[in-house]
Amino acid sequence: MKPYIFIPLILALLAIAQQNSIGIFEKHVDVGHPKKTGDARYEKAEKIYYLKGGGYNIWFNRDEFHYLYKKLKGDFRLTANFKLIGDTGNAHRKVGWMIRESTDEGAVHISAVAHGDGLTVLQWRREKGANMRDPEDELFFPQKNFEIIQLERINKTITMRVGNPGEPLQEVGSHQMPVMPDKVLAGLFICSHDSNSVVEAKVWNVQIGKPTPK
């Protein structure tokens, strides 16, 4: 079979990939088969991402949430402004950045999280299928209610920073993730912390780049 026969197929696959992409991200999925389906969209004119998601939680040995991600390799820095829409819902509904080894429900991951009640935390699953532990697998920040969240990877060290517009970012903390592969999924997540509900958030000023010297 001659090579030119494959050209229409390649073009079709590229078109499908472009349809599935949202803004700078490659794909969005429900992780862990939550009862309520999530969604994601990008308003190009406003440069705002809107996320919807359900899910019982991102905890224990398995997760349920909606994930908008792209594949990244090596060192990188993720920064954006986040806002949960509406005042109703579980106080522990959450949104933020997540670095994950795969979309498996029990995958190794580390997340920079903002909760509905303002709680700010860096949390992780240390190995595939492991139960996340409280407080061993999380770092709490003493202050609450931040709009800007940053998650940075340099080698195996993951660092979370937070802030509000017009203020310098403050470091929540860092954690070593030795089992995290070099090539990972990185992106935005949302979880309602309630299997029977869906919550929504908007995310803007989304930046994915390389770390810079302090």
C-alpha cells in the first residue's frame, strides 16, 4: 500500500485531536467514574476556562473528579487564577492544579488545592493505589482564600505557592515525589466532594512554562 493512501486518515486523526483539545490543554476526562458527569470549556475571547465536576473526593486509594490536562516532560511551572462559582456545595469542594502519572483512579499524583471554605493545601498519593494519609500526605497553609495558585516541578521536587492579585506569591511548601515519572499529565481539576452534585469553577491567566531562577 502506497504512503499517500494514509494521508486522509492522518488528517482525520489530527482533526479529531484538535476537536478534543481545549485551549492549551489536550484533553478532559472524568477520572474514577464519578456518578455525575463533568465538563470543561474554553471561552477564547475572555481567555477563561470553565470546569464542572462531581466526584466523592480525591482521597483514600482512589479518586473521582474532572480533569483538564496536557502531557508535560521535565521541569515546568503551572500558574493560574481560580474561583469556585457559587456559594453552595460541600465546604471541601475543591479546584486547583494536579500533576498525575495517569488517569487511573488510584494513580500517583500531587495537587495544589483550594477548597470551598478557603482551605489551602498541597496533597499527594505517594504510590499507586496507596491510601492518602492525614496529615502525613498533605501540607496545610495557615492562611485561607487565595486566588492565584502555582505548582512547580524541578527534578523530583514539587513546590506550591499561592497569592492574591497585586501581592507576591507565598510558598505553601515542597514535597519530593521520587516515584513520579518524568513524563506526566498536568492540568486543572475540579471535585464536588459530593457524589450527588456538580460544582463549577472558572480559571484564567493560565500559564504553563519553565521555572526561572529565584
